[in-house]
Amino acid sequence: MDPLHILLVDDHDFTRSLHKRVLTELGVSTIAEARDGAEALERAREQRPDIVVTDLNMPGMDGMTFISNLAHERLADSVIIASGLAPGVLRAVEAMAVASGIRVLGALEKPLRKDALASMLFVHANPPGPNAAPATARLDPVAVQRAAELGQFRAWYAPVLDVAFMRTVAADVVPRWESPDHDVLSGDPELAPIYEMTAAPAVMRSVVTAALSAGGLWQQMGWNGVLTMPPGLAAINDPSLWDWMSATVRKHGANGTMAIAVEGALFVKDPARGAFAVARAMMDGYFLVVRVENPEELPALHALAACSVISCPARWLTELPAAMERVYDFASRMSAEIGVHGVDDPAMLGRLARRSIRRAQGPAVGRPASAAETYDTHLAPR
């Protein structure tokens, strides 16, 4: 790797010293520091760093404004955000920066872990070529297995709101891969190819372990909601994974605090696997959340024996009344609560209770974020 010049931006002296030590251990010798965006902008104009590692929440000029100025003046090649930033916000920042020729390598929780930071430095040094294949097309089972062993798979969380009481009662676990060879991959749609690999159980074990660790800490801090494991878990064809999870839940003292999400599409694609997931969830005492995306999935749920929540797209309320009626019928038959996902308008939240909708999830409720940010923003007692 060529010598790198890195600018560290954080208003906490101790945090900067920790990050500087990690960078030094990774072989970076030229490191500048700044306490806020205004000072960082001066340093960047003077020194033209290769990479800027910046916080977002700072006094004076915040990190978002700083990145905007940095991109506008093209003062660096790459940016790493030292924050539990939600993927949607990160994509907005990335679009802003890329338009001016700066890459956003990713967002990392503070304090920065050495392996995760090394991954970002690798991505900076090895940019994809103009004809590079999509990240998911380049996934290698051996690399995925190794990534699981190295702890590169993490758990982020999307809050779920009880619209009757306007409080967060659940957190959907969002799997996330911080890979040195790909952009950050987040969520079941991006990671779906992995669930068909032999490494899939190892990946999900990493995600579940991380989720239960965070959930246990939240419970100690007074939150009494439910963690909903990602639908990818039910899609993995490995009964031993369920045995492991049952033991792990008991080890973490998480009995009665966990839900399993199953996609309606699984009942269409592989009814036996869907039925197995439901049976195991019931046997092991988990709550069950069925998430449907298309009306065509609803008939495949006719044999479902139990369900705690059925969730459908929020747009069905206005665009697909016939499909919504079938959701109401299903929920009545199962004595289940109804949830909606993809809520992007805060004004909708006040109307949901009048439509007998109990759960809401989506950008208007909260985007996926790290464990610390999720707690601070949505779970901490007010």
C-alpha cells in the first residue's frame, strides 16, 4: 500500500487519540487531526489528505456540512464516517460526495475496530474498475466463510413502532457485511446470495450472536421490547442452526424476547422450508412475524398454524384495498396483530391506529443503525 495521508476529525481528544493509534498500528504514518468541521476544512485545504475519517455530530460546523464542503472543493479522495450512520443517510452522503469525485468508503461505529478500518483502507487502495461486476456477483464462498470467522458480519437495527402508544416495541435485526473486497452490504436483499452458500449458517451465527449481545444490554438498560431476527435465517436450510440458536438464546437469557421473521415469498418458493421455520419458531417459543411483499404470496399462507404479526407494505392501505382486506382476514384468523413496513411519511403514523394497524416500520419511524445509535435514538427512556 502506498503511504497514506489521513485526516482525523472528531471533537473528542480521547477518541482521536484512539483512532490515531489504530491507524498507526495499520502502518499509517502521516496523520493530521482536527476538532471540528471548520478546522478540518482548513487542514484539508493545506494538506490535501488521501482519506478523511470524520465524525458527524460536532459543534460548529458538523460533519455533514464539512463533507459537503470537502466534496465541493475536491480536497480528498475518500471519506470514512466514524458513526453508526443509517444506510439510507449514508447513501445520500455518498451520492453528494461522489458527484464531486470523492468516495465514501463506509460508516464505522466508534471506537474504530482495527479489522473494520483495515477493510476500508483496502477498499480505498483497490477501487473497483469501470467494468467491475456487482458486489453480489463476486461473492466467493471461501471468502464469505473467512469473513464470518473474522467477525465482519454485524447486526444493525430498524425500530418498530407501536402506533397506539407511540413507543418502540421491537427492533428488526438487519444483517450487515463490512467487507474489504466489496462495498458494505446491508439487509437481506443484498445478502440473499449468501444464504444459499455452505457458509450461510456461520454468517447467521455471527449476526444472531451480535444481536443477542446488544439486546441483552438493552434489556439491562430498561428496554423490554422484542428483537426480530432477519428473514434470511428462515431461508437457510440447516436444522442445526436452529438447535444452536435455541441454546444461544438460553445462554443469553433472551427467552421470550425474540421473534423470527419469515417472508411470504418463502412459502411460495419452498413451502416445506417455510413450514419448518414456523414449526421451529413455535416449538422454541419465539414470536413469529410473517412479512409479505406481494398479494400473490397471501394464498400460500393458508396452511399457517400460528402468527404473532403479519406485516405488509404501507402502500397497500391506499393502493391495494383488496389485498389489505385479505390481510385483515388473515390476522383475524390467526389472532395476530397487523403491521406495515415502508412507512415514509410521518403523517401516516397518526392514521394507522384508526385502520387497526398496530406496528409500523420504515424511514419515517427510523432507518437501520448501529446498536448504540438505535438505543440512544429510539429505545432510551424519555
